[in-house]
Amino acid sequence: MKPLSRAELRAALVDRRSEDHKGVFGHLLIVGGSRGMMGAPILAARAALRSGVGLVTLALPAGLQNQAAAAVPEALTLGLAETPSGVLRAEGVARLKTALKERGYTALAIGPGLSQQAEAAKFVIGALCSLPVPAVIDADALNALAAQEPAGVRELLRRRRAPCVLTPHPGEMARCLKVTRDQVRQKRDGCAQRLAREWGAVTLLKGHRTVVASEARIVVNLTGGPGLSKGGTGDVLTGLIAGLWAQMLASRRVDGDSAFMAAALGAHLHGLAGDLAEREKTAFAMTAGDVIAALPAAFAQLI
């Protein structure tokens, strides 16, 4: 496997023109959060805003809406029906469908902080069936799909008629493929290619030397070090990939497979920001927030 060249990565960046406005760069919908796990969607939203996307809406349990609005003032918020324990209910999908008609979201990121409760899983399945927009599927949304029969997942994703990017860590990959973590660790490239083929989606397998695979190609990412082994860095990656993808889709300024390029570019910038944060903060002390703070320097270095 080889990484994408610097020229290929630069070509995936959506250029800026003097006449542009925020609508040119897309509107990303991030769906996530539950009581006690609000950090995940907040980090995803902050990273997405650093990606250059035009607008971000953060959809989450209604009782947590004020918390999210205060934490990410640049983002819009959308409160959805929740259970008494602060988890999204399946009934909230109807509100998302209405919002999609009203606001025309360009892309969706779903999963950060949703929880693995049964009601949240029902919500995930309903949302993916009802929102025909390109989607980055991460974290608990992946766990919800992994709990289904493989044939049913393939049919669900096929019927969406919109591309997906899957971002599992090794444990989630093992659950998706019904194999062990050791099998994933021993054959990272093969597992990524298998999930991409079986689920019909671009697959990014996180970890040292992140692998990005589609049914047609596979690349490895060489940026990023041990400092990224912290809670929240995966949520940063989700928001970054989804924000980059929304720009590509809305602007139509990037040729080729935009899902694959968004995943590969996101992995590169995320790892590079991690390297920069690690250089300043050390692998011991850096946090997911430091990765977000280093994204402007990572963009500048690539440009």
C-alpha cells in the first residue's frame, strides 16, 4: 500500500474564490450525543468548523441543546426527542426528515456519543433509512449496524442511494465483520477492503497507519503518532472528514471519488495536526482539543 501524494491531497482541498459565500461550502448535519457523552459531538462539530465547511448543525437530545449551543456557538443546534435517560428516541427521525427538507443538508455525520442503548440503535437505523444524504458513520452508529444481520446492513446501505464513509477502530471493525480484534490487527488492509466491499462503502480503519479502502482502491496514511491514542480524537476525525466531504459535494470543485478523497485527506490532516500537537504538548499531555487547535497549522503546511 502507498499513501496519496502531496499533490493528490492538495487537489482534494476545495479552493476559495473571492465571490464565494458559505453556501458554496455545504451544510453538515452532525447527529450524536446523550447524557454524559456530549463531549463527542461537540468535538466533532468543532473539528468540522475547522475544516472549512460553510455551516454545521448539531442535532442532539433536546435537553442537551443549550449545553451544545454554549460549547459551539458557531454551530446551529436541533433538539430531538429523547428518553428519560437522555438518549435519542426513534421518534426524533421525523424531525430530522423535516429539517432536511427545510435546510437541505449536504452531508451527515452520525454516531459520536449516541450510546449503545436499544432506543439509540433504533434511531440510527431509522435515520440512515430516512435521510438520503452522504453519511460518515462512526462510533455507536457503527455499533448499531454491527448488531444487525450482515445481509440486512448491505441492503439498508444499498437502498439509501447515497454514499457512506465508515470510520471504525479495530474493535468496531471486529464487530462489523464478526471476527476477533486479533484478526483485524493481523490483516488490517484485508479487513478494510472486505468491509468496503461487503457494505459498499469507503472504509477508514483507524490506528497506526490508518487504512482507507474503497471497492476500487486502498491507501495508507503515514501521519499521526501515539499522542492520538486519547479519547475524543476519533470524534475529531469524524467531524473533519464530514466537513471536508460536504465542501467537495456542495462546491463540485473536486474530481473523482469524493468519499474516498475526503476520508484520505481527513486522515492526513488529522494525523498531521496530531503530530504538530504532539511536538508542542508531548504525547503524554496533548488532548483531542489540541488536535483541533493544530488543524490551521496542518492546513497551512499542506497548502
